[in-house]
Amino acid sequence: MTSIKAYFLRIIFCAFLVSLTAALLRGKRAGRVVTLCGGCLLILTAVRPLLRVDLSQLPDLVTGMTRTEREAAAREKNDALLRGLVEQQTADWIDARGEELGMQITSTVTAREAEAGIFVPDQVVLRGTWTEEGRRKLAEILTQELSLPPAQQRWVGG
């Protein structure tokens, strides 16, 4: 509350100073210049606290969220989209490799965040039918090209 009192005291003091100088130089050309300068000083004194306001901390009128909250929400949304893209494209790639090997499979990939904003495949579940040799070859491809060791590959079916 003391900062509000100090603010009002500054405005009152500034207004008193402007009035006093205007009264001393009434009717003269210098008086008009002093009045103009005093008015500018009064405006600056009144507006100065607004210059210290951190606009990024104020809530948005539409969403009610601050700038940092909006950035965090956008980052989460982008990460979810990126993760989904990595998972879908990796699953499509694995399915295509399986078809090349004569397998009928559908894969489900789970990705993890390796670094900020970078997602890599972490686990894969493969469903369908395959031969043992086809399974071995695809497991090698997944290990070499996607760095998915057999422990992170789950084969369902046969």
C-alpha cells in the first residue's frame, strides 16, 4: 500500500510544482513554456509506473492465460503433434519393410523425447503373421536402422 501512497504523493507534488511555477510566471511567454513543460512532467509522472509493467505477465483477455502459459501450452501441443507424427511415420515405415519381406503386419510405435522437441521410437508392437526368418530379418532392420533392440520389440501373433 505504501507504493500507492508514494505514487499519489509524487503526482500531487508534481501538480503543486507546476501550478506554483505557472502562477509565478503568469502572462509571460516563459510562463507558457514552463506550463507546457510542467504538464509534460505531470504526464510522465503519472504514466511512469505503466512503463514498469511486464506485459508478458498480464493475462490475455481472450484466453485468460499469461504469455508464458500460452507458450507452455503451445509447446505441449507441438510436442504431442511431433510425437504422433514420429509414431505414425515410423509405424508406416515398419509396415512397408514387413511387406517387402513378405509379412502381413501392423505395427504400433511408442516414441520418447530424446532431447527438447526431438522424438525417437522407443518401443514397437508388431501384430500379424510372419515366418521365423522374416521376423529375424525385420528384427535386425529395426535394431540397425531404428536402434530398437529386441527387448523393445514385442511380437504378437505368428
